[in-house]
Amino acid sequence: MNKAGSYLVIVSCATLDEAHSIADTLLAERLCACVTVLKEAESHYLWKGVRERSRENLLFIKTSRNALPLLIERVQSLHSYEVPEVIALKIAAGLPSYLEWIVQETQRHE
């Protein structure tokens, strides 16, 4: 059980430089405990009625419930997309010490 309320946030980025920049900023501002960068995923989507396909880089961001709103705002302000993908999934369960670490690292937002 995840009593502390940790989240996994998924964000897609147009470039690897943008992914690294967002990750570095979120960590520096203690809005997350960890960011995993996955290079070169292929996304298929509809945008303004047109079918698109592009290579993107994915961020898997681990954060706490209290830091989440600020993290979402910060990603939106840093991101190059008009409407960036920012999806937060509540972590239902996990290694208790890992989930506690997420909360500790974002404690200034708790």
C-alpha cells in the first residue's frame, strides 16, 4: 500500500535535450525524487484532426502527492509543446522504503 501518496508522471518530449532540461529543473527544484529518460519512442496520435507520427523521448517522473500540482505547472512552463503530455498515475503499491524515499526527496512540498 502507498500511504504517502506517490505518483508516476509520464511526459513526452520532442528532443533529448528538452527531456534532460526538464528533468534537471524538476530535480533542482525538488519537485521529484527521480526522472527516468527513455530515448526515442515512436508516438502515433491525432493533433487538430490530423494523424501524426513522431519520435519522442519519454520521462518517467517519480513525485509525491503534494509536489504534483507544482510539478505539472512547471512542466507546462518549460515544455515546447502547445499541449504537452503530462499524465499522473497514482502508485498503488511498491517497496515501502522506495515510496518513502520519494516523499523524503520532495519534502519541502509536503
